[in-house]
Amino acid sequence: MKTNNQTWVSEFILLGLSSDWGTQVSLFALFLIMYLVTVLGNFLIVLLTRLDSRLHTPMYFFLTNLSLVDISYATSIVPQLLVHFLTERKVISYLSCAAQLFFSLGLGGIEFVLLAVMAYDCYVAVCDPLRYSAIMHGRLCARLAISSWVSGSINSLLQTVITFQLPICSNKVIDHISCELLAVLRLACVDTSSNEVAIMVSSIVLLMTPFCLVLFSYIRIISTILKIQSTEGRRKAFHTCTSHLTVVALCYGVTIFTYIQPHSSPSVLQEKMISLFYAILTPMLNPMIYSLRNKDVKGAWQKLLGQFSGLTSKLET
């Protein structure tokens, strides 16, 4: 159906990263390994948190949610990307494109809100340690986690609906690795200024507001740490927040640069690299960041390996 040079399409073509077959095979192998490491690393975080009672704390409850988000986010993009590396015609249906946009955008929003929630957890742990258990009780943690999932999902649903209601031009080629919001928006045959306003508003609500909360939390945390008399006390307090601060630096910076000003967005190549960063690199690094210097996670991992070795020995005898 065409009206005034506008049409509704049933599928899109994703250009991806490269048209060279050798390059695509190499990228397939690389991204497959990274995806498997991502799923395994985050799954182990969830498993250890469930099995070890020492990890039944608010911090690891939120970390479990973050790991589930990372697995889901990577899965919403990477498997389709891997398939397209090995196919000549990189097609994605209209409904699949809408679903991919919904899940990737929603899970990204959930992660940003979760990071703000985790910053609040760090703030309470450092600034009000004596009342930590009373403040961060189970009901509050559950409400904060649910709020993160609900807010990200609602924003994603609204953005997906208003984006896919736009009439698409005859060109159905998306110059991207996935159905990313700005890439799909470029195909519209009508003025998209209202959509850009919606992107700006959602960026303020789900990106800048959590970022400001994180910033405020860490200003208070640093102020409290500087007041601690002993060097060992300052070191322990800072160590409590190091992993989270590293993940925050990874996640917030590039997204603020990308989405806060749609009119001055980066080049297509930069957008592809940013999407790969969030779909593959960040989800892969998060469990490593939280576990490499964390004694509790290392202890839980050693305990699990010990139980597995003991079970193996019994089976052999």
C-alpha cells in the first residue's frame, strides 16, 4: 500500500558490519566466543548468588538482576548478528525488528535505573552502615528492582509504538547491526521531530535522572570516606563501591553522548561500535569487574568448585 511515496514494509535489511565474507567469518568466531563468555559469566553470578548464603545480601540481589539484564540484552542482539554473519541476505521481519527494538531499548533502560539503585545501596552501606539492614530490607529491595524493570519496559513500549507507527520510505535498508532506535527512525518518510522530543524526554527520565542520583550518591560517599580517620577504614569503604563505580563509568558515558542530542548524533560507524560495546563488551565485562577483586564471590566460587570436586570423587569411587 503506497500513498504519497510512503509504504508499509514487511521486512528490513540490516547492512551489518562488513560485506567481506572472510571478515564476517572472523567476526562470527570472535563474537560467538564473547557471547558465550557473557552468558557463562553472568549465569555463574546468578548461580553463586542463589547457592551461597553469604551472598544473600541486597548488593548481590541487585547484581543478580543486573546479570539477568546483561544476558537478556546480549541475547536480544547477538544471536541475530551471528546468523547474519553467515547469510548473504541479512533480512529481519517487521515484527522481529519491533521486538528487537523493544527488548534492547527496555533492557538498556532497566540497566541504567538498576545502576542508580545500586548506587543508593552503596551510599547506605558507606554513609549509614549501622542502619543498613533496617533501611535495605527485603521489601524495599524488591520494590526497587521491580521499579527498574517496570520503568524500563514502559519507556521501551512507548518508544517502540511511536517509532513503528511512522510510515517507512521505499528504502527498507537499515545501516546498522540491529534495529536500533535512531537507525529505524532515519527510514521514516515524515517529520520525526516529535519522536526526537520523546527520545530527549526518555533520556532525561531514564538516563540523566539516574545518572544524577548516582552522582549525588557518590558525592556523599566520597565526602563520608574522606572523614574516616583510619587508612584501612577508608580503603574498605572505597573498596565497597569500586566495582559499581567502574561499571557506571562504562555504561553511562557513551549512552549520554549518543542519545541526549539526536540532532547531533555520531556517525553510523560510531553508532555500530556503540551498539557492539553495549551488546557484547559491557555484559561480558560486568561479571568480571564484580568478581575479580571480590572476596565473597571468590569464596563462593571456591566453595562451589569444592562441592563439585567432592561429588565427582564420590561418583568415581
